[in-house]
Amino acid sequence: MTRALITGNQAAAWGARLARADYMPAFPITPQTEIIETLAGWIDSGEMDCRMVMMESEHSMITAAGAAAATGVRVFTATSSQGLMYAMEMIYGVPGMRAPFVLVNVSRGLQTPVTLEPDHTDVLAARDSGFLQIHCATCQEVLDQTLIAYRLAEHHRVRLPVIVNLDGFYLSFTREPVEIPDPAAVDRFLPGFDPETTRFRAGEPLSQGVVVLGSTPYSYFRYETHLAALQGLPAYAEIAADFAAQFGREYGALETYRSDDAEWVLFIMGSFATKAKDAVDRMREAGWKVGLVRPRLLRPFPDEPLRQVLAGKRGVAVVDQNLSMGKGGVLHSELASVLYGQLDAPPILASFIGGLGGRDIAPEEFYEMIQVLHRAAEEGKPPPPRLLFTGDELREVRKLQAIAHAERTEGLK
Amino acid sequence: MSEQTVTIYKRMKDLPSTRLLGAGTPMCAGCGGLQAVHEIYDILGEKTVFVNAAGCMTLLAVYPFTPFRGSWLYTSMASAPAGAQGVRDALDILLAKQRIKQEQDLDVVVLTGDGAAYGMGLSSTSSAIERGLDFIYVCYDNEGYGNTGQQTSAATPHGARTSTSTDARGFGGFKKDLFAIWAAHRPAYVATVIGSEPLDLARKIEKAKAMKGPRLIIALSPCPTGWDFDPMESAEIGHLAVKTGVWPLKEYENGQVTHTKVPSEWLPVEEYLKKQGRFAHLFKPQRNKALISEIQTRVDAYWAEVERA
């Protein structure tokens, strides 16, 4: 084991290297590119025995990844944002082939307008695809979860591709101290890939991705994939326990922070949870009974563990770093579906949209969220959803609009 | 065919007499594409994985049936060559790391219609060729989006009526020259074939099978439903496509294009056109002399250029 100061992107690359990925179809996109460049460097220097092929699009990249996994090699690939969207037909297409591989997504907001900065709208578009999703909050977690993701994807009862998500910029380009496990220890945790019966070989004819006629076989196979995804919950628990035994780092399906005796809970996914934890500490110092719950698994969604950790809480503030147009925060809906009708569910479930396009969330904003929960509990009235957006920010937009207006009306004629 | 090539297919009776591809597929009666795929499969054999893009032939493998004795992978309309890349690379890795034996290896064959080959899949095809992918691409070209009812595609010929080009002149555009586009990438091999010329087809597939690198085949596929003719006419229309010069049988290799079957006497194009309902408007209610002669002029100009070269 060595300790290094590396970025989230480099941590993802280390995960792929230690997993001994055989094959990497690749395509560059900001802020992911450093992952494939790092791996390409190791392949070129002979430090990693992996075949990399530069594809012409993410659509082709995911096709090649699924096809190679279905042929029987361990596949790694990575993308971000528009790339994930460009690949989306195949993101929904390949899981049904039941060929496991790992895709690292570096979250970045979607157009329009165009941005390079992070939010989770990209990866949530893959929510219903059949890919399982693991969301990371630190660079260490990115490396470790990439290894866990291979075990999960290749688990006999699962056999589905897995997305490991890290936030662009906040993790992708941030250096943190990371323990890089010994290759031999990783080999013990993650043995070589067994394609089971999903493989193309002469003399073993196999048809993949075929048509079905009628709704009966369609419903059957779609539901079977859903059941396999649900099997990901016990499988993940088993694998995470193995990982903890081997490497001493715990990765439950939920991260809970000071939530056991908390009355108020922040529910937040990804790296912004580290900011929220800092805010929790400060509120605790001020005597507020606040805690945090962060889902590491988005698919399968840890319904039952969430019901347990949130039972009896007075209120939950859901921070969504995404926006479903015409509905609001996706996590808020997800959590509501888990809690609704439970007798001991928190009576207040407030929705906050924040961190769009990389917008920071200030400590005071976390304090305000808890105040909103307080007030709602006192008034007995659920609060309306709220966008985290300050008067200063609005003034910034007004300035840009003033420039645009001046240039359009009084600029070069 | 170059002089040096030794073919085992010298006469029709040399062609394989057993059929590898199973019967009873959902393809239409008289499907010229299926005829070509039959003949191609007989030569390529069962140590193959067919990587398919959305089109008529996607319906060959309908759970739990397949006419193939080997393997099949459906991808998407745009990315069959990328699927072939993934399979080929994975097999190469497995061979290099000695996880499979040489005899477990497969030939990777992309199978798409013209909709994918001429249009949506052109980017992934171009890239697979540019990467030197070791694969065979078979395009069954029925000159329209046939599986959805023969809408105009980039392969539709000038003047043909399609379900989206219904006026008196038919389709106003021109068939894209995919052979030239593919050949411009300088791959190992490009050829045109047609099921109604099985000897020419067999020799080309035999040759392609023996090569490495990107090998691309376009099979003109007379289509009873899309072109509007009686299924029993399918082979005859194929013959006429060649005899009128509408479908030149040729191959590209080492920078050279060679025509493999040049009739000593040409039939007029209208012999080919008048057999097909999609060109009926050229003859009824009155003869559209201008358009027929325009089509003839283009075919003549093509062959005049071949002669000059």
C-alpha cells in the first residue's frame, strides 16, 4: 500500500489499473479526459496490460464496451455529461445483455446553456437504464468503489454494468491523499473476470440482444433485469463487508453522519456531502440535533435502509444537485416514494435545488435548510421547493443581461 | 478477379450444395438480401459472429430462434461496426492472454441494411476502417428504409418511387456512391455483389475471408415489397441489374478497382426499370422519355468512364 496525493480522475484510473481491466474503449470529454490519458500513459509505458481503443463517439464506445464484455473480457470505460447523453441509446441497450463492466461518469451539467461544471442531471438520465449506480464523495472512495463496482457488476446474481460517479471539478480535479492498495491484495479481493456463459466462442453459438415478439417475453426479461438490479443490494452489502475486512474502509449503501440521534437530517449525494458534514458539525456545536445521510447506491436504491435510518426523524432536507424540468429534484421524489405511507416517516420532506452547474453551497445555506425544517414542523405545513440562489447571484445575471442588451442595441452597427 | 487468385469456385457446380443458414426466417418471400446472406454464409461458415444493426435482418434472430449456426449480436442502428470492434478486440485479448484457443476464434461480420450503411452508421464504419479493424461488413442494399415500408434512404436511386417520394418524378436525389466512399478509406477489400450472381459472389467472399483488415461488401438486394414486384422475379431483376449496367459488379483492392462481370452487350436500363412498380410512373400513364433517358445517360457515362480508365 502506498499513499499518494492524486485527483479523483487519477483515483478512477488507479481503480481500473488495479482491477486489471483488459480493455478500454475511450473517448475524451471534459472533465473526464484525465482518466483515459492516465490509463493510456500506463499502457504505453507497459505498467498496465490493457488494450485501449480510441472510438469516434461515446455511442460507439458503449457499444464496444458492451460487445467486449459480452465476449468475455473485463472492460473499463469513462465519460461525462454530453458524452453520456450521446451514448444513451446504448446505455439503455447494453444492460439487457447481462454483460458486466464498469463505466466511470464524471458528472457535469447538461446543455442548454453549455457548461463544463458539475451537477447530477447527466448521470440521473441513466437512472432507469439497468446500469447500477455508485456515487462517490472523496477521491479515496472513487478508487475503492471502482474495485467494488467490478465485484458488484460481476456478482453471479447481478451481472449488470455499473456506473461509478464522481463530481466534475470538485473531485475530478481535486487532489486528496489516497491510499493505493497493493495489487496482490486487490487480486485477492477481485479475482479475474469470469464471463460465465455470456461469451462468444467458436463452437458455442450464442445470440445476444435479440428481438422478442409480443409483450410476454419482453415483460419477463425486463423484469428479470430489474430483479437482478435489486439483487445488487444484498450483493453490495456482502462485497462492501469483504472490502472493509480486507482494506479497513467501510462503504455501506448509505453513509450516515451523526444521524443516529438527529432530529433533522440533510440528504445529499456526491462530494457536496463533505461540505454538508462540515455544516452538520457546526450546527451540532450550536446545539442543533442535525445529521446527514448520503446514498452511495442510487441503483439499486436502498429503500429499506433509508426507511430505517430516517424513521422517527422530524424533518429531512433533500438537496438535489439536479433538476427534472416540470417536477423538481429527482432525489426528493425518490426519497418521497420510499417514505410515503411509513408510519414513522419524517413528517417534513423539504426540497432544495442547489449546486447546479457547479454552484457552491455555503454553510449558511445548510443552516437555513434546517431552519426551514424547524419552521415547517412548527407550522405543520410542508415548505415549497426552493432553489438555492442568492440576491448577489441574481445581480450577477442582471449585469450579464445588461451587457448583452447594450451590445445588442448599441454595439457595432 | 485478378489472374493470380486461385478460386475453388470455378463453375456453378463448385458452389456449396448444403445451406448453412436455416429456413423459416421472417424475411419476405423473394428477399434478395436473404438470398445474398444465404450465399455469403455458406462461404463464411459457422465460426462467425454476425454483428447486426437495426433493419430487416434484425428479425432473423427472434427469441428463441435463429437461422445462424454461429453467433449473433444485435447492437443499434448506428453502431454495429463499434460492436464488431468490441468483439474483435476482446477475442484478440483472449487469444493474446491465452484464455481461449485459436480454434475458438471467430470471424466478426457486420450485417446491416443500406439505412445503417449509407447513413446513420457511416461514422462508425468510417472509424472502424480507419482503425484497421479486422472484420467483414455486409450491407444488404435494398435502396430504402425497407423494414419501415421503403422510405427514401441515401441509397435510393434517382427516379424511384418510395413511400416518402410519391410524386410523378419519384426520388429527386441520387444514390450515394458508398463503394467509392468505402474505397477512399483504402481498406483491404471492397466489393459489390448480388445474390443472382452466386459465382461472382462466392469468389469475392472467398477472397475477403482469406484477407485481414476491413473488408466491405455491398449486396444489391432486390426487394419485392419495397420495389414492388412479384417475389418470383427477384433473381431475374438481379440479373437485369447487372445486364443493364445499373449494378456494376466490381472490387477494390490495393488501390485498384476491377470490374468482375462486364457483359459484352448491354441491355437498355428500361428492361430493369419496367419490371418494378417503384419505376411504373416512368411508363404509365405515359412514357417519361426524359427521365428514362436521364437514367440511361448516367449508366452509360459510368461505363464510358470505366472503359477510359
